[in-house]
Amino acid sequence: MTVSSVGSSGSGLRNYAIVTAAYWGFTLTDGALRMLVLFTFFQLGYSPFTLAFLFLLYEAAGIGANFIGGWLAARYGITRMLTVGLVTQIAGFLLLSAVSPEWGSTLLVTWVLLAQGVCGVAKDLTKTASKSAIKITESQAGGQAEGRLFKWVAWFTGSKNAMKGVGFFLGGLLLQLVGFRYGLWLMAGALFLVMLGVVFSLPAMMGKAKASASARELFAKSKGINLLAAARVALFGARDVWFVVGVPVFLYANGWTFTMVGAFLALWTIGYGLVQAAAPSLVARSRDGLSREVPAARMWSLGLALVPVLIAAALALTPPDPTLVLVVGLAVFGVAFAVNSSVHSYLVLAYAGSEKAAEDVGFYYAANAAGRFLGILASGFLYQLGGITACLLGSAVMLFVCWLVTLALPTQADAPTSTVRPVR
């Protein structure tokens, strides 16, 4: 190995570590934000459907932010887009902190909806830039390390979700200790420090490439990317149809405190993140990076689809403690969902072309945001229609759709620009 290759390898690992740390900081505050908004407005007496509505623009804005964010990251560099995402999140926090319970209901909901939209743009600009950086930094690391791409993706995604879980707990804690407004100010200050670290630590032009010249070219993805995007819509819709409104409201209505609910969601998300990080050891590996990984995606999708059906059936038997049934059932759901999510996150980078990885990732996570949007939209409606059982059955339907889509995934890279490293 030459001195230059050693330097390149060290630079790639260093940049990967910096991007991961920055995204940890962002995710911590993003998870806390969800709890701050949910519990504050639940205390003010808003219905489950209205609570879901408050998050709709947050997710809808993410669809466009992911899609255009991938193009912008390719054109202007990942570091710049990561910085823009962090600054936008700070602006969203400051907008939300101006809210007053004394405002009329219409003005208050509209203001929160718009501020949440700003935070949604921030989250998905940051996510697209950060996850695109994995492909770039892994290439910078050089060599033919077995399974490194899958391991880096799994560690990044898993650790990020563990931090989101800590964020859920932090949100409940901040609400209890300092309140809504001061909690947002503290988080804005922390993100400002993270932003300074990104600006002064990462190469300004990292990930810059020739961006697509037309909308048609931007949408012309490979079969693998397109099918994964469709599966992602169903997969994350199936999670958020119960996760955002149904479970927190159900647990609170059954005697849990805000801190207890926040702690459960935190532990669930941390556990989910740990399983994601361990996913490479749970999935059969292949030399070409796809021939075993794609069948694994199909198997885990089918297994996951059965879990909410079984939870709903157990609740229908009217157990003495329905919250215990739900908590245990969702723990099983979390394991299967984590492996599914990790395998999908790996496959999108395996299918993606190196030249425009940011655009491919942005397209894929636009589908992710679309799934969350549909899940949140359905969650408030289904909970008011049939409680947590309706949410779980809605989740099952979406997951069976996800499984059907994965049956069509190619086991070979089908785009001329796609590059799949052997992972064995």
C-alpha cells in the first residue's frame, strides 16, 4: 500500500466519522422535537387527528427536500448541503419557540404546521447529504475490505436511530424541566455548535459531481432504485401509522405519564438502532453484494408483515394488561423492522451509481418521506376510527405491499453506472 493510499483511506474514515457525529447531533434534537410538539399540543387538548396533522407538512416538505437535496448535493457538494440542513433546523426551532398558547387555534396550528415544514426540509436535506457521504467516504477509504459498505451503512443508520431514541427521552425531559420554548432554544444552540464543526472539519467540495441536466434524467433511475423506493413508501408508512400518534396516545390514555411514554419510545428506538447496526451479521452475504441480500430483504419483509396482525389478534382477546401486550409485540416488530430498514438502506447504495449517488439516495429518501407522510395521515384517522387495533391492521396491509414489491427486486445491478463491491 502506498503512502497516498494510506492517506486517502485515513481521510475517508475521518470524514465518515465527522459526518456520522454531525448527524447524531442533528438526530438527537430532531427526536426531542417530536416529543416536545406531540406532548405540548396533546396537553392543550388537540385531538389525535389534529396531532397527526401537525406533522404532515413536516413529512410532505421532506419529499421535495430529499429529491432536490440529492441534486443540490451533487451540484454543490455534500458539506454545503449538510450545513444548509443544520442552519434550516435552527431556523425551524426559533420559529416554533415563538408560539404562544394565547393565540387563536387557527393561527397556532398554522404557525406550527409551517415551522414543522421548515424542520422537515432541514431533516431531509441533512439526511440525504449525510447518507450520500457514506458512498463517497467508503470509496475514499479505498481497498477491497469485505462488506465494508454494508457495515458502514448499518453502523451509521443504527447509531443514528439509537440517538433518535435518546432524543425522544430528551424531549420529554426538556418539556418537564425547562418547558417548550427554552427546550427549543437549548437545542438551537447545540446545533449551532455542530454546524461550526461541519464547516471547519469537512472538505468544502466533498461529493461534488456533475448533476443531472434535466428533470427526465433526474427521474430516470434504475429498476432496483425504483422498486426499493416503492417498497420504502410502504415500509415507513407501516411504521408511522402507529408510531407517531397511535402508540403514544394509547399508552397515555391507559395511565402512562409523558415521561414513561417518552422513555418507552426512546428505548424502542435505541434497541431498533442497535439491531440495525448488527444487521450485517444477521443477513447472508454474497460475493456480488445482491444475490443473497435481496432474498433476505424478501424474507424479512414477509416476517415483519405478520407481526402487527398477531399483535392486533392478541389485543382482540382483551388481555388484563393491553399495554404489556403492545409493548412486547412492538419489541418484536422493532427487531424485524430494523433488519428490513438496514438491508434496504444498504441495497440503495449497492444499486446506486457512484457518480450520482447523492441523487439516487435523494430519490430513495423522498420515497421514505412519502411513506411517512401517508403513515401519519392514516394514523390520526385510523386511531379515531378504531383505536390502536385499526392502526396495527393498517400497518399490516402496508407491509404486505412492501413484501410484494421486494419480490420484483433484481439480484444484479441493472444500471450502467451502478457499482457493487463484493461483500461476501
